[in-house]
Amino acid sequence: MFKLKSLCILSLSLSFSLLSAQNLYEQSFRKWDEGPVKWNEFQVRHTPNDVKFVSNLFCVIDKEVKKEKIGNFRFPALTSTVKMNKLSSWYDPDKCTDWTLRYEQTRFNMIEVLRRRMQNSFNRNFMEEDLNAYYQQLISNTLSAFDMESNYGTDTLVVLKYEEQYKNELDTISIEPIQVPDFEKSNWALSFNIGMGFEKYGSPIAKGVRPAIGIQFGFGTLYKKLSLDFHGLLAWSGNLQCDNFYYDNKHDYTWTKGKSVRAGNMCISGGYRVFDNSNLSLTPLVGIGVSFVDQDSDTPRNNNNSFESSETSGFRMHAGLAFDWKIRRNLDAYLYGAGYTESKIRLAITGARSNFDGFGPTYSLNINVLFLAESWFIK
């Protein structure tokens, strides 16, 4: 009990310490929009007489990617903020004047102007190549040129000129609305799906097997509008409804009325998207595969508690339609690669013809409702 209590106290102490450290870190920064900089936001240092650079305003542009949403489309948007690191900003009160503070504020304004230009470029289409590197270099070059021309704030006429210039730019540059990124998907995509399937058999299988209901699953690939999918249905069909339903010449027994029956299929389907927009798509499907129906027998296997399984199966051909409702289109991209994914609810209806051993041709109707995800790389 004492150890548990000590552990709880230690955990709480650690949590408070982490929160305190986080608060101190956040308090060490101030944003540009918090007003003009003041001397009390700088550290005080006394420097040797031969040191000419007597103050240092260290500003950073914080960038954060957030998700924007337009309809069912979610895409990343970059937000930026200009901050001053107060712990890394210092001045020598014996060597600084009000012009020094104006010089530092002008540098702060310069970065804010360039940040707004950068933000607008990202809002138009942040996926442009080298956009981030371009503005980082522009900010560095602009500050260096101002430092040299003003001799680090000692040339007051230069400081005054740039002070007025950037104040005017701050009054005129506003942040533009975020636009949907312009991007191009690759030709190839991968997909997977999972959901519920339903298959209703016709004669003669329907005489003893109820509709099969179970798990429908699959995966596939897509090239432009052409799709190729591997999928299967593993289902349960209740209990057999009649005696002597099927004779298995391999094991010499008939299926038993009242015992459970399993059914399903494994198939390959090809399709072509005849309609596809931001919300819906329609794909005719054709394919081949195998259908099966089986039941455990009363014959023990190897004198233990498991039993032999009697199965009938047959070659299957099917055709139908798949209706896809796109619940979300998602773009993930920022500087280092990109991907685009569509999440859908699919309703697929197909008719099939299976040539079951011992029964002959049997027609069936397959309906499934699936969660489907398709993913592309971005060119």
C-alpha cells in the first residue's frame, strides 16, 4: 500500500513538472500579433566595448499542418505564425537606443510580411515543389540585406525607410482563403474491402440450403478506370432442410437434415468505371471463381473428435453492378511525399451461375454491403 501511494505521488509530481516545463516553454515565446516588442521582453547583457552587435531578435516561423474539409474532401493546410524567442533575444542597455528597438521591430515586421506572402502561396496550393525552401531562403536573404544596409540598426535613415515600407505592406497584405490543392493521382491504386454478403441460391441447391449470410472480403488493384479484385464470401446457411440431399461418392454418405450447412465463394472480378465523380461511382463487374457448399458428416476423422467434411463445389461465372458512395476523400501530403485515399460504402449486386458437382447448374443472386478503401500515390 505504501509503495502504491508513493508511486501515485511520484506520477503526479512528474505530471506537474512536465506541465510546468511546457508552460515555461510556451511563455518563452511571443507572437507578432501580440503588439510591438518592448525592452522588457529582451534579456539584459553587458558586452565588451568592441562588440558591435548588441542585440539579437530571434524569430521563427512555426508551421503546422491542419485538415480542412470541403464536402467529403479532407486535405492538409499549412498554418504559420511568427514568434520571437525571448530567451534568445537580448540587448545591452548601455549601447541601445529607441532606434535599436525600432530596428528590431522592423525586422519582426519584415518576417511577418514574408510569412503572409508564404501563407498565401500555401493557401493557393501548398503542394508546389520547393515552395517552403524558397520562402525560407527569401526570409534569410531579406533580413541579411537589411542588417547590412542599416549597419545593424545604426543607420537610422535606412531603418526609417524600411519601417515605413513594411508598415504599409502590413496594412495591404491580407490572408487569402484556402483553396483546394491541385494534384494529380497516379494511374495505379490499391484497394481492400470488408463487409457482409448475402447469396440466395436457386434450384436445385435452394431445396436444401437457405440463403447464405456471412463475411464478404477482398482486395484488388485499379488502373485508371479498370479494376481487378480478388474477393470471397464465407457464409452460414442455417440447417439443412431435407434428408438425402447430396450423395458424396468419396465418403459414401448423404448429408443430414437439421445439421448446419456452410456456403460461399472465391472469385476474381474485373470492372470498368462508367461513372465516377466526387460522391458516387458506378462499375459494371464480370468475373469467374468457385462456389461451394459443405456440411460436416457423422464419420469421425482419425478416431478423434473431428469429423469428415462433405462438400460440393463448382465453377462460377458472375456479372453485376457495384454502386460506390464516397464517404470521404482524403489527401495526405506535405513536402515529403503524398497519398490520396477514397473511403466508400459499396453496394454490389451480381447474378451468378455455378455448376455444382452432383447437382448441375445453379443460379444465385449475390448482394453485399462493404466498406471499401482505395489508395493512390500522388504524381
